[in-house]
Amino acid sequence: MTQDEQGRPPESLTGTLIVDAIEGGKARVELADGHTEDWPLASLPRGVREGDVVRLHVEGGDLELEIDHAATRLRRGQAQAQLDALNRPAPAGDFDL
Amino acid sequence: MRQLLTLVGLSLGLASAQNPGVLTIRFLDVGQGDAILITSPEGKSVLYDGGRSEPRLQALLRQYGVQSLDLVAASHADADHITGLVPAVTLYRPKFFLNNGLAATTQVWSKLVAAAQKAGTQGLLAKDQTINLGSVKLTVLAPPPGMPRNEQNLNSVGLLVQYGPFRALMTGDSEIPETRAWLKKYPANLLGPIDVYKSIHHGAKNGDHSAWLAAVRPKNVVIGVGPNNYGHPTSEALSLYRKVGATVYRTDQQGTVTVVVQPGGRFAITTEKGGPIPANRPAVGTATPPAPVRPATIPATPAGVGTPYRSCAEARAAGAAPLRRGQPGYSPALDRDDDGVACE
């Protein structure tokens, strides 16, 4: 059974996911195995934004989700530093390929 | 007779991306997402976005005989635009990776940047500059200042492709504030008229709007779209394209859409399956849509009987599961592990 078919995440799911994009009432989330799924935005924590890391855990049979702000900041900082380094010696002005 | 021979020659040449003497732009059928392959008359190639599937993009690059990539571009960092760039960078080691300068937190983004580092690909932060792809001029439309940095769509990188009088425009998943800012920033004669235009954001509600399209004046619109949960393309976007008199092509209905531009600007649009949507008027000007051409290597879903199932539950209820790639009703959206078998 998948979340898409039933409109709610499977209860066996734990770990983290990352919000790739939000559009209307849907959020595209990247699961721990790298695959993406479209989840109802309402199934994610209130105030969730693109790029947020969301932690999932099962408690008393219920699946609970919370935004992991520290993990989000860490991932964002590392990814931005990596990209900035990649972009650093780029050519200026017009150029030929 | 001469015209017929020209068409036959053109059709035979469409199997390869390296078609000397012409500009070829392929709006690749990558399901729900965008991937556009641009090859100059000199054989230099650019991949603007890569769709959401690594194996799918890799198969398409092989199918079209791509020998090299000089530049890959991510319009923005969403997974349905960058996933296929990972194998593109790994396999072809392009010289440059054009990007909007805003890193994503996803695993696939990290994988792409790591692949670029390993391949020796130079990052290229989008700014207003021109990149000459042989005789083809690529004008980068950088995200305008003031766009919120936490919104990838609003920081999409645009690309204007010019070859003689021919002009194509693609602007990722831009939303209205970005296109409004571009309208203020660029002169009207830079933005339009456009011969071939990539629909913004797969035909979403928050992309194209009448003021923007009044400037762009697209003659032909290609929508990169597949089965999706977002309602793409929306009736609002389709209505806008109809109102500006554009002919609409959709990769979900017609497969890969190929534009071949001759020196002097004459161009032809062919599709993998079927013609443009009949509700739209035929293109005016120089476009000449010849008979559909179906590339030979990847089997396509038979036209007319291939409406994808919306869910595996629906496929199972119809007794059709599992579905293999190429079978009627198969959809990459249902093939979560991309192994060619859906609803296993």
C-alpha cells in the first residue's frame, strides 16, 4: 500500500524525508532511498517549507512527523558551500563553448 | 519531388542528435518533468534540465546518439528537473554546469554537485551573459534580483536560443513574480516573438500569464509533462496558449518533440507519436509540421490505446498489473524503481 493510493503515509515508514517542492496542496518529498513521492501537504507538519528535513517516527502505533530544523540548516549550509566552491572560478562575460 | 526528398532526408537525420548543418532541439519525453537537448550545427550540445529519472534520461541520450555534452543547465534545483543531469554529467563530463546558485537540501542535488566535482565540470552561476554554442547564441536569463532565496521556482534560469532569425525560449518553472520582473528588465524585442516556447512549469496555474505571453508571442508551445498529481497542464494554461494562437505539443501525448532548424531560420517540428492538439490553430510563419517520426530504439506505448493508469489500484482492478514499459497503460509514475516494470 502506498501513500499515493490512500492519502496517508505508510505506518512502517520511519527515518527522515526531505521536502523537494510544494505546489498547492501537494508536497513532493524525497524519501531516504532517494525516491520521490507526492504527499498531501496536510500530512506534513504545519509550516513546512521547501528544503526542510522532516523526521518520522512511530510512537504508540501512530506515525509522527516533525521538522528537523537543525538538520535542515546543516544540510543547507553544507550544500551551499559545496555549490559556491563549484561556481567560484566561473568565466565572466560572454564566451564560446 | 525535391521537397519530398528534403523531408525524407530530414526524417532520417532525426535519429541522431549530431545532425550536422542544422540546429536540433529535442524536448525529451521524460514523463513529468523537463529535459531539453540542444545540438548546434557544429555538433556542440547542451542539456537544459534532465527530468526526474536517471535511467530514462540516460536511455534517451543513447537513443539520440549523443556523443558529447558541452554544458548542462539546471533551470532550478527541483528533482523533476535535475535527476537526469546526474548520469549526463557522469557520462559526458561537460565543461560547464549552469545553475541558479541556490543549493537544494535533497540527496539528488548533493549527488549532482558531487558528480560535477568528480567530472571536473565547472559550475557556472547564472548571470546575464551570452554563451556561443558554435553558431547558436544562448542568452542566459538570470533570476532577477529580489526573488526570495528559499523559492527555487522563482529563481529559475531562462535560456533564449537564437540561430539566425529562429528563436526558442525556456524558463524552467518560473512563477509570475519572476516573469513580471523579466518583463521590466528586458526589452520587448528580446523576449518575443518566439518560434518555439517551453511552457512554464509544465502548464501549471502559477506559470504562464497573459501579460508575459503577450510579450513572448509564442508560435509553438511545448509542454514537458507526464502523469502527475498536480493537474498539469491546467485548463488555464491551455486556454492562454489558445488565446495567443499557439500550436501546442505535449510530451505526454506526443512523446519527444523535435525541432530542426535550417540555416536561414526555416524549421520543422516532428513528434514521436501523433500531431499537435487539434483544438489549436496550425502554426503560422515558417513552421512546417511533417508526418510524425517514431524513433526506432525505445518502444513507445501504442497511440490511442496507451492512456496510462492513474494508479496501481486502477491497473490491478483492470487485471493489467504488472505493467511493462511499452505496454498500453504503463506509466513511469507507477514504476517507482524505474526497472521497466510498474505495479509489481
